[in-house]
Amino acid sequence: MRIIALDYGSQRIGLALSDPTGTLARPLPFLPAKGDAKLAREIKALAEKEKVDLILLGLPRHMSGELGEAAIKVQAFAAVLGQTTTIPLKLIDERLSTVQASRQLHEAGKNTRAQRGQIDSEAAAVLLQGYLDSTSPPFLPDDA
């Protein structure tokens, strides 16, 4: 199962794609933010090209779990995307994905300025990898 994840932001849309086995997530180049209808068409085209079976869209919640202004914008985009494509769409909690992505980039030697062009797609990859890890069965050795 191939999955694409989106980290929807006001400036950039981070993208990540799973491998064909649904095991590993890798970041893709981000898309600049633009009108939701145009963005939805671009994502639909990318998802069809990559033969995606599911689109994950990060839903930014406050630490309390409440939805804020950013989450409302994501929900509005999800409605547009859902009308644009027949590929199933799932909203998932993205709390702390950007923090974790920033930490990973920093550990890889990227300073804050160097992270700017990568952080959104890295956050999408963190989101996707978490989803893949939570839905895959545990590894069992052959002799188990």
C-alpha cells in the first residue's frame, strides 16, 4: 500500500511518500502554498502518478487536543481535496511532528536557516513514518 502524507502550512506544503511496501517514509520536495483548489489538483496528479492508495493529512491540534485556526484551515483543505480525488483521505494528529523533524535535521547538521526548505517535508515524513509504524504488524523472525 502506497501512502502520501501532507503537512499543510501557510507557506509550504510538506510531502512524504511511503515505499511500495508501506514500510518506509521519505520526504519529497515541498509544494508552495497556493489556492486550495489548485493545490488539490496538484496533489491528486502526484498521488495518481505515484499510485497512492491513501492520503494522510496532518491535523495540527493544540497540546490540549483542541482544534485551533490552523486545524480549521486543514479541515477546509481536506474538504476540497476530498471533492477533487477519490483516493481515501485520512486526517491524523500531527502534534510535535515539526518539533521532531527539526530535531532530526539539527542532529544531521542542518542549522535553522538550512532547515527552512526541508522542515515541512521532513515533518510530513515523521507523520507518515509514525503512521506506518503504528499500522504495520510486529516483525516476527522466521522461526517464531
